[in-house]
Amino acid sequence: MAPPPSNGVVSPFVCLIVRVLTLICLLISLILLTTATATASVSDYGDIKVRFKDFRAFRYLCAAIVIGVAYTLVQTAFTVFQVSTGTRFGGNGLVYIDFYADKVFHHSVYAHHYSLF
């Protein structure tokens, strides 16, 4: 016989591991984005070195990564509090703030993305 279905609650420790991995990936992305350079060969001008600051889209991407790092740091602090004390910071009220903050970020990112086309 199959075990009963779970109630969908994820362990706070698993959430902490995922948040730390997210932070690591964001920091790696930021480092790669800001340090990457390339050289393009143009017949009239010779070799041109292309850097991070040459593209406005890279600046937008960098800002998005920095906002993601800040958001992940705040969420990681809340998760560390939950793991250490066993209770959620702010009780159930913070769940609503977290849910609606995710909605605002999601819609603002996609609204900007679709406005480019």
C-alpha cells in the first residue's frame, strides 16, 4: 500500500540549503557578468575589446542580480531564524508579505521584459 500523501510542507533546513545555493549562483553570475570580456575583429578598426560597461542590457541584468542577491539575503536571514528557533519570523503574516512580494517582482520583471518587444 502506498504511503499517505504529504501535506506539501518543506523542511526549513531544505529551504535554507536552497536559499544558500541560490545566493551562490547569483554571486557567480554577478562575477561572470562583470568580469567577462571579449575581443571582436572589425576589418576597418582592427580588434575591439568589448566589456561589461559597453552594453546597457548588461547593466539591467547586473541590477536584477543585485536585487536578487538582496532579496535572497533577506529570505536567508528569515530562514536561519526559522531553523534556529523553530518558528517563523513574523508568524503567518510574513507568509502573505512573501507571497505578494514574489508576485510584485514577477510581474515587474515580465512587464519590463514584454515592453521591450
